[in-house]
Amino acid sequence: MSNYYNMPKLPTENSPKVEIFVDDRAVMVPGDTNLLEALKAVGIETPHVCYHPYLPVSGNCRQCLVEQEGPRGRMLVISCYTPVTPGMKIYTPASSARVKNARKATQEFMLVNHPLDCPICDKAGECTLQENYMEAGQNEGRLRPEYGKNYHGNPEHQFIDAKGQLRGGKHVDIGPRILLDEERCVQCDRCVRFMRSIAKDEQLQLAGRADHTYITTFPGEKLDHEYDLCVTDVCPTGAMTAKYFRFQKRVWLLAHTPTISMDDSLGANIWLDHADGRIYRVMPRCNPEVNRSWLSNTSRLAFQQFDKNRLPAIDASAIQISGGKVALVAGGACTNEDLAALKMLKEALGDRAELFGGSLLKVNAPDGIAKSGDPVANRAGMQLMGFADVAELLKRAGEFSNLITVNADLYGEDAAAAKALDKISNRIALSAFDDATAKKAKVAFGIRHWSEVQGTMVNSLNILQKLSAAPTCPDEKLAPAYEVISALAGNKFNSACEAFKKAREYVPAFADITYDAIKSTGKLLGGNA
């Protein structure tokens, strides 16, 4: 079992400031955190491998060494596990040759048995070991070639290569979604700590001792968990790689769009990594108040369906609302801008129109990591704008002659319950996909997917969050839902900013917020985000 200590306390805007001395210079730093984070707060980056701000500290890589002056003189300490104390005197490589040499030696030891295969490694370009080497090391190896490297690996996977070198396992299938390259593992045990402390399901472990240590699953078991792909995020090298992304694209060729995952009401913050008009992967985007650095496999892999089974754009004149009552239904992926447009359409139609929102899917319990369990991402936004629950519509379906659904696949969610909607003769579906509800509709109108639009949503923590559009829409003729709906209402919004201005009229909590003022980590309604 690996060693690990407490979860690091991270600085916040409310952290007390204390004075410390760094390289004989007085600086004010957060006083309730560790030295590594405190130095980072004043612009001093400290190289590290095993440290992760959202995992318990293990202190086993020794890469973050600094010198601290104490009663017995200056001594080397690991900054990740050294708490800040007022008046402490710290020395970094900027003023201490001892720190510089210690870090250099530590890095040399870490690389001595690590394969130098960066050109073919999937982690190249975002490898912590590589970054530390380029920024602080760039030392020549002193290993005498006649000895060769002592590659780490499970004895069951080791083999002799063509040069007679004993090698570790290169493509070890440790689970349905993860491959392990044992040679690239530096035994930082981030993956072990993630599964133990975050996933609460200890499926990985360090085996062996000293330079024979290797990462493995338990005998006969596989790594298989809803959050197992997070181990590829925390792995600082190319040891753990995701099968779906291996050798698909060099990471430096990817562009990154920050947005929100609209499959759950927590609204996990994500990056859409894309190139050539196609999404290659979805990565967690750090938001300490929402999903920290974690993302479920469900949210991460959903992008594989974003460009499939899409509805085409058609002439808007095909949308005809007949006489009688109109039910306007918003699905969970509708943004606040879509809801404002629907509310405006209701006002245009008068008393014969009513607003409903939600889903027929079951609401599950929160998992405490990155999902609230509620599949209606913008439920809080719907409540702020006064949308009734869609269950109410099912009870009163016989009262309506028109049904307009927006991003709401009610028939796909629960065909038996949605059968009540068959009583409504004029059914119109606005959807990105040719789903079950679109197939039951008289008119199915293609719109942009949430990954392709700008907008806002309110998550289950009452945080107003902003979506950004990735340039991956398969057809430029497809428009955001708010554009189509607002045009039906006779006052077309040409941008998400315009639509948000309308939402501000409907929601008092939005009144003092401008679209551009919403930060990348969101805005807590009624307080500071």
C-alpha cells in the first residue's frame, strides 16, 4: 500500500495573507496552504510529479524540493507537504545551488529507467515529466550503456527485446477503457490515490519493492469504474492511456473550447478538444466549486454520438402552429437563452400557450464526484423562468392541439409514458438528432447541438455557467434553438448575448449580470462565484 497523507488545503480569495521570505525577498502569500501552492500564488512555479491539488499528498517524487531555514540551518524540504508559516525563509533554485542540484539529481533518477520514447508517446506535449525536463533539467544521461535500463514491469508481462534488453509490459490491457505501459510509469501513485480517495473503489495498487515496483490491478480483476478514465488525466506520463484516444491526434494539433457538459444538472466544466471540425476528446476543466478536475465516463464519451443521426436544417416556414392550445416543452439541454426565447413565444401566442420543461428520465442520487444525478441540466434555469414540470403535461395532454418540443426526446426517454402525447395532433420537434420524438413529429426541425452553441445555464449549485461553441457543427445552415424560436415569436435573437438580455427581463437574479461578466468558473447567483 502506498503512503499518503492529508488532502492539500488550497488557497482561496478568503485565505489570510502572511509574510514569508523567498530568496531573501519579502512576499505576501496565502497563509492556510502548502508551500507549493503559496509559491504558485506569487508566480513561482515549482516542478512536481506526484502532487495533485485534488489528491491526498504522498510526497514520493521529491521533485518539489526547496530549502527552508530552520534552527539547525538550511535544509531541503518538499514544498507540497510543508505548511506555510509566517516569517519562514525559503530558497528556490533562483538563489540556491543546492536546490537546483537536488532537483536535477531527482529528475535524473526519475528518468534513468524511463524509456526515451517521447516521439511515439501519446502523452507527448502534455507530459509532466517532459515539461519538468524542458523547463528545469535538460541534463545529459550519465547511465553507462553497458548496464542498460532497468525498466519497471510486472514479471508476468516482461520480455526480452531484439537487443537483449529486459522490457516491461508495453500494452497491458488493465480494463475496458485503459491500456498500461508499465515502462513509462514513474510510480507517483496518483492513479492509486484517485481510485482510493476519489472513486472510493481501490482497484489499482503498487506491487513489488524499490526499483521493481509496478502498478497493477488485483489478481484476476480489471480496472472498471464510471470514473476510471480520470486516471489517464492524473497520470503525469504516458503510462495510462485511454483506448479511445490512443494515436488519434497529437495534442498540440488540438484546439480547446471551454464549455459545460449538458447531460447533468451539476454542469461539469469541460474542454472540447477538436481539430478539422471534429471533436477528438472531452477533458475535465478545473472548477473547484463544481467538478474540480473530474469527469464521469458518461459525460466524457458522450461526444462520440454528437455528429451521428443528425437532423437536417429545413425551411422554417414548415413550422405551422394551428388553432387550439399550445404546449411548449424544453428539454434538459436547453440553455437560458432557449428558455427566454420559448417564454417570448408564449407571450406572442397568448393565454393558449403554456410552458413545460424537464425529462421523463429518472433522477438518481448524486455521486459526490462530478454528477448530481439529475439528467435535466438546466432545471434550475427552468424553475427561475417558471416552467412547469413535463409530468404535468402528460396529465393534461388532451387539452392541447399543438406540441413544440425543444431538445426534449420524451418518446425516447419513456415511450410508454410519452404515449399520452399521441393525443396532440400537431407535434413539432426541434432537435439536433433524429430521435424517437422527432420521428413521431409532424415536423422535425434540425438545430445545433449544445456543444455547438453559446449560452448559459444554472447548475444544481445555483451557479450561472457559460457555454461556448466548438466549431464542429456538421452543417452551417443549422441554427441555435433560441434563433429559431425567437424568429417564430417575431423578434429574432441574432446572438446569445441578445437572448441573455431578454432572459434578464424574466429572471430577477440575472438582472445585474451581463453576459460578458460571467467568468469561466461561473457566477454564483446571489453571491460571489
